[in-house]
Amino acid sequence: MLIASIEDFTKSIPTATGSKWTDLVSFYNSADATIKALLVGTNLYDYIEALEDGEDLKTTLCNLIAFQLYKNAIPFVDLIQTNNGFAVISNSNQAPASKERVERLILWCEQSIDLHTDLLIMQLMSSEAALAEWIKFKSFKTLTNCIFLTGIDFASYSKYSTRADFLKMKPLILAAQKNDLSERLSIDYVAELIDQIRTNSLTETNEQVVDSCKLVLAKYAEKEEHEAEELLTQIVVMMEKTLTDYPTYAASAEYALKIAPKYQNKATDPTFFFGM
């Protein structure tokens, strides 16, 4: 277990010092299983669990699980079930927190979950050994199917500021990535960019294109289609000036169609259509 006691838990959540670990274990088990199943997978989880205490990856994952645990537990930690229904545990020495303060605490947990999810992904990208374990996860390709990997990255190129914003906009971003980027840069070349992003192996020339593509996708997310299309045209012009630097694009069906001679309806051709 990454978190096995109240002492472990309060390293991440200092406000929980008055809690009993036995009251939180079921919430820990749920948070731990959820993050393992939806974000990291068993191979990466086991790799991180085996790291020394204090390692950045281990600390970040522990914090992430702790915040998820706490968010799940907050509405229920003072509830007990009786023969007559639910009751609230009362202590005459302590005044209950207001609804507003509890709501702010839940919001803080949600924001912390988003931040630590982004931090974990960023740390995974910078660790070759950890990334190799994450790649084994069945949902890895789905989690890394976008030119933006984190909300922090998306916020650097757009007016949005949180991972929650990024996840809300991700369907629109993926649609623009599939339809607009792939149509202009080719399906194969965009797939190459995504593969290099998710394996942290971007070439220098592709890194420049990715940076520009992030600006394009941010503009599409912000509903500024005209600016996005202008930026996309600039990317294509830049690539075609040094086409040999982009062999996947140069060999693509989309580029072949673009440079193919336009059909002319000549009377001397066997395919001539009268009246055109």
C-alpha cells in the first residue's frame, strides 16, 4: 500500500490529523483502485510502489491518491447509520464547519487532483524507465492521443487555465486534430507526431511543428477558426520549403493529391465529357 496509516495520509493532507485511519481505509481502497485502473495501470503502479520513499514519482502518486481519497470521504466522514436512519457524529468541543467551508475544501481537493495528475504525467514523460512501464497499460494510447498531454500544457497556449478546462475541451481539440490537422498535414504525419509525443522522442524539426500545432488547436478550442486556419497554412508553407525534413508528409497521399495536376476536359482525351 502506498498509504498505510494516518501518518502517511497526513503527509499529503495535514488537515486530517484528527481522523482515524480505520474510517478512511475503504475510501483509500476505492481511490487507489480507481487511479490504478484509469490512469497508471498495474505495471507502472508496481514500479512506483517499489521506489524509495521521497522519490518524486512516488510522492506525486501518493498525493494524488490522498486527494482523491479525501474528496471521496469528506461528505461521509461524520455520518453513521442507525436503526432510525443516518445521523451526524457530534462533538461538543468542536463546532461543525459551514457548508461553504466544506465546499471550498472539496474544490481544493478537485484542483489538487487535477494538478497532481498533470505533474505525474510530466514526471512520467521525463523518466524513461517509468514511461516504459506506463506504455504497457491498455489505456496508454487513449490517455496520450492528443498533441496536448496535460492541462498545464494546454493552458500555456490558450486562455484556459486548468486540467478541468482541458478535459472539457478535449473532444473539440481531438476533432480539430483529426479533421483539420490531418487533412492539411496528412494522417500519417500527425500520427507520427502523436507517437513521438507519447514516447518523448520528438525530433528537433517535429518539435517545431508540434509547437505551432498547439497554437492551432488552441485557436480552434477558442472558436477562432480563421486564425487557426491561417496558422495552419503557415505550418504547411514552412514544411514545404524544406520538404526533405518531413519525409512522412512528403510521402503522404494528402501531399500527392495536393501536387497532382488538375484534370482538364480536353476533346482529344478518351474521358472527354461533352458540355463541360
